[in-house]
Amino acid sequence: MGYSACTANVRLRSSQTGRRARPVRAIGITDITLVSVCGAVLLLALLGAAAAPTRPEPAGWKPVLVSEQATLWDLARQHPISDLTTAETVAMIRTHNDLTEPSLVIGQRVEVPSGSPSTALAARP
């Protein structure tokens, strides 16, 4: 059996007359399995993102006046938030105070975290 026997079961489709026909491939079990696996991975990713823990928030914020040569890093180390790194605390202080510049000015009023998240939860009735 030659070439014609191997291609006898393939349907050919041509959108316009005179154009070369292209084979149409039927959907197989491999295609269905691939789509199912991709769907399952996407579903797990979405569920994982929804169940991700939220960032801890401080119990409150208190104002401080910036002293000479103080930095955001210094303030974050002096007023840490449990379960956050110093860099994450710096980012939270910058966001809370709408600070666009990394430097502080002497006498500037900046709100810093007061208390840890566990204290905030324990204080609630």
C-alpha cells in the first residue's frame, strides 16, 4: 500500500477553489487531556491566590517627628511589624504616609506603626 492508502482517511478542506487543501485533524484524547490539565492548573492557581495570607497590619499608627539623620530604615527598625521584614515595614510606612521621596526632613511628621498585629487582635472584644 502506497501513499494513497495512508492518506485515505484524512479529509481535505479548501476554503476557496484553486487553493491548496489542508488536512483537518480530529480532536483526540491527547487534546482533551491537555486542555483538562491546563484547566486544573489554572483553577489551582486561582484558588491558591485567593487563599494566600494577607499582609499583617499594625494595631495602629502614631506620629513621630523626624530627628537629625533619621531614615525610613531607622524608623522601621524602631517600630517593627511582626512577620514583616524591615524592608516591608519601610514600604508600608512609605505607602501609609504617601512618601514619594526616600529621604526625610528634620522635623517632618511621619506616622509609624504602633503595636503588633497580634496585639490588635487580642485587644478586640
